[in-house]
Amino acid sequence: MQLFPLFLPTSRMRRLRVFLSAAVTVCTFLRGIEVSILGLSAASILETSGQSQTTALSSATSTSLKSHLPRFILENVKEKSAQLLLERALTPRPVDDDEVLDETTEAERCKRYNLRYNGRKTRRRIFYGSLIADDSWATIAISALEHYGMLHSVAFVEGDRTQMRYERKIRFFPESDDLQLLQSGIYGPNTKVTVDYYLNEQEWIQGLVRENHQRSVLLKRWKENGMQHDDIGYVADVDEMFTRDFLRAMQICEVKEFDDHNNCKGSIKVESNSAVFEGGPECLTTVRWLRPDLIVGECIEGIGDRTHRPIAPRYPEGRFKPGFMALDEDFGPLWWAVDFRMTQGNSYGKIGSFVAGYHVHNFFPNELALRKKYKTYGHPVENAMEIPLEDIQEDLKPLIACATRKEGDKGSKSTLVEGGLKSLGEGSTPLAFQVEGYVDARMSELREMLGFKDEK
């Protein structure tokens, strides 16, 4: 049976009649593998090759490591630094910090983030969700290493167009080497990893509107994966992540956003005051990134109880209109995936003590991939393929300064931090940056990518 509609030519893809009235799941079967295509907010979809489509939800998952994956990595991942990370990520190992709970250890952990430990005996489950597209394997591996064995499940959504509607090939299609590597156990021996697909040909669905609609698929996947009221929803981009230590705190500490949110009317969202690395592990900048985000299942659309909940007015791109918390005296509205990203929360973490999160920004394998991102994704720069790199966006100035081993550009909003990685403080280094040889390899590659030679 033909997989619909991933392998259709563009002319046939555009025969899809997509409407935004209700979310529909479209599933097909390819050589015995179940594949989910979510997010086709559709009232009707044309039949393809005489095969009618079903609306049953299913999961494209695998946990077995294929023997050919090391060869795939060598042939397709050219950077030594990324190979080092993937080699570590593919190494079977126990989840070291999944030990029996020790009250003293947990109390100390909670205290690091100004939280209390009240004797909780079981960890909260965390359901992760992110869009995925042309993210480098280095970035994916950094995320996988930090999250190894911690997440109940990992849900990705891939679209056939960028936010600005540039066409792109589906990368993680069923039985592809990319999908098999993503599902090979790099996120943990018992962590379910799924990829759903967002296909929408309406021209007005672009920019943040497209991004927000695509993210809405995550909530449906979480529900299918068994998310409950007391579980935690975690929305990020692949290059954004909470630290492992902070996530352990979120699983066990008393957190007002989870335990005392006043029927979703009070403080609801946890966000990270994240350290930003621009292009390489030594390129720590002064910018702080207020993502990723966590919300308890009780306050999430599709998971929480809708009884008595007000329906909040929203802008066309999906975000709340002002006054959404004052709609009802006793109950707040349920939050959509867009609200994880576009509604303010409470920030945790402090640089120099215990960092709560990281943003590993622009860890691309080459300059072409970097330029393509700025041309085709969010906040596009039309002439990004032609103009000097430093003129594309301010964030690239510290990347270049870091690669040339000079102080950060004082005119940049994102200058370099003196001391680089070492300035983070004890216990705050990303696990990927602790892999032997990685830091030196990546910094050498970054300099070479930008046309600078290492000093002998």
C-alpha cells in the first residue's frame, strides 16, 4: 500500500483539500509499519491510489538498533564532533541517576532551585514534544544525552514545508535511516519516540501560524501516549533543553506551578532562564533564553478536565487575547501548545550557580545549512544566501567572534561571556560537552566552517 501522502509528487500533494475546522489523524500502513500523520486539520481528504484513509491513531515507534546505523553515521554525519556524540548516545548504558529515592539527596536538589522536598516517593512523568526538521545530528545528540532515560516519551512533529512555506523533503519517513537512528534508543532504553507529520497546503498557514498549528499535534500525541492530569508536558525546540538536574527536581520537588495553580488560574508555566551557546560549546553568550517550558497535564487542552473551564478568546495565530485569566472567578482556561511558547511563565535557574536550561543555537555542520535556516525558517532573511554572515542577524556576530578567538562584538546584543564554558560553574556543564574530545573537535570544526585555521 502506498504511504499517503508522504511520497506524493508536489502536483498531487496540492490536491489535498485541507480545512481548519477540526483536527484529524490520518494513518496508513507501509510494509507492516504503522505510521501516523497528524495535524491535517481537515474536513475532507481525497482518496489516493484507490485507498481510503482511516482516522485511527497509531504510533510509528521502534527501539531496536539496526546493525547498519554506524555505517549510516559515518557516511552521512561528516563532523567528528557529531560522530563522538552519536557514538556515546548509541552506547547501551544504565540510567545512572534513576536510583531509589534518597530524601537527603532530593532535598538538596530541590534547595538548589529554591524549592522544597515534601517527601514525594514517585517521580512525575514527563512527556516531551518538539518540532523537528533539518536539525543537525549534533543538536539531536546533545538533547538525547541530556534527557537519556528521563522522559516517558518523546514526540516529534515534522512538516513538509518550513514556517515560510518553502518546500522540504520529509526526512524522518518510515523505514528511513534517520528515523531508525532517532528511535534506536538514544533517548533511553525505555523511552518511546514517535514522529508525526504535518501537511497543510493553505497559503495563509505560514510563519507563526504554521508553527503553532504544527505544535498542536503534540498534545494529541501526548494523549495517545497516556498522559494524565499529574504528568508534565514539556515543549521545546530540539536545540532547547532543561538540564538533567533541573528536570529531576521538577519530577520530585514541590512545585507551585504543578501543585498550587488554583484550578489553572494562578502560576502555571515553568520556563528556564537558559544559558545560550552560539555555534559551539565555548561560545557562551550574555543572552538568556526563556525557554523551554513545562505545564502540568491538568491545565493542558485534551488532558485536563474541561468541565467549568472558560473558553478563552484567541488571536488568529492561536495565542490568548488579554484578560484570559479573568474570564471565570474559579477556573482558568486549558492551555494549548502555542501557550507554552507565547504566554509568560515563571523562570528558574541562575547563571553562575545552577543553570536550569541550555539553548545550543546554530550547531550546524556547515555554513550552507546555517544560511538556509535563516532564509527559509522563522524570521526569514531573504538574501541570507548572499550577504556576509555577520549581516544576517545579530546572533551570528558572537559566533564569528568566538570562532576567531576574539572578544565578543560590543555592538552585538549577544556578546561572549569571558571564560566560556568554564564560567557556567560546577555541575552546570551539558552532558554532551563532557564527552571526551567533543569540545575541541567542535570548536575546530566551527573555525574551519567559517574559513579560519586553527593556531598551531
